[in-house]
Amino acid sequence: MGLNTYTENRKNVLRPGGTFQPLGSVSTQSLTNTEVDFTFLATAQHDFTEKFNAKLLVGFNPNERTYSETGIGGSPVIDANVLNITGTLTQSAYEYQRKRRLYGIFSELTLGYNNYAFLTASVRNDHSSTLPKANNSYLYPAISGSFIFTDAFSIPKNILNFGKIRANYATVGKDRILIK
């Protein structure tokens, strides 16, 4: 399980007399970004014979991201010696929040032959709070194969130390960014 969070406080002062905002302004912002992530994995492995084996991995991955921002800005500056919000004539405030919840269920199956030929199939299904409830799930599968030809053909190490051919095909999925 992991938690990643930070808070950032900002203050921006434009002194009176500049060309961008001649009468000056003061603004403050407070931002908080938090992500909680958890991954559960379970694996099983079985040797069917000396040459054939399989490995299965299944997992669950919930994730939540929250972001909040509040701010207040004021202008014009009443007194250039008092550069804070209370030293402005008019103030306006805002508040912004967003939350995204995602949980994914995934699995991977690897079949091996004689420790030099491998076929792997995987699939992940994500459910996202940023998508419409009727269609908030998306699936993305993948398949790959690899062949270690130096082991399969017993190529001497002084000729070629290691040689492998690998190919794969995958699709990817992504939800949308929530804007509220």
C-alpha cells in the first residue's frame, strides 16, 4: 500500500505601478494532491512434467486520487506597504475539487517449455469513476512469446553467449481526466 501526498501554499504579489496590473494585486492558493494505491498479488506455479510448466498471477489494484485547491485574490492594492489580501480593496475566492477512483483486476498466465520457449497471456480490466456508470469498465489484453534459441539449439557460449527472440501484442486502456 502506498500513500503519496503533498500540500503547496502559494502567494503571488504584483506591486502597484507595473504595466501588467498597474494598481497591483495579491493572491494566495492552497493546493493538496493525494494518491492512495494498493496492489494485491497472488501467484501459483506448477510443473506438469520436467519440460512443461505454468505460472499464474492474479491481482487487484485499487487507486484513488484527490485534488483540492482553494484561493483568494484581491485588487487593487490599497497601500503598497501592506501586501496581503486584507490590504486590497476587493477580494474574490474560489474552491476546486476532484476525485478519481479506479480499481483494476488483472491476471497473467505463462506457459513454459523446457525453460527456453514461453507463451504469456495477460488481461486487465479497469473500472473508473471518471467514466459513465453504464460504460465505466475497459479491458486490455496482451499476448507475448519468447524463444531462447541459444539454449534450444545448444549453441556454444564461445560462439554466442545468449540469444532470444521475443514478440508481443498488447492493447492499452485509459480513463479520462475528471474536471469538476
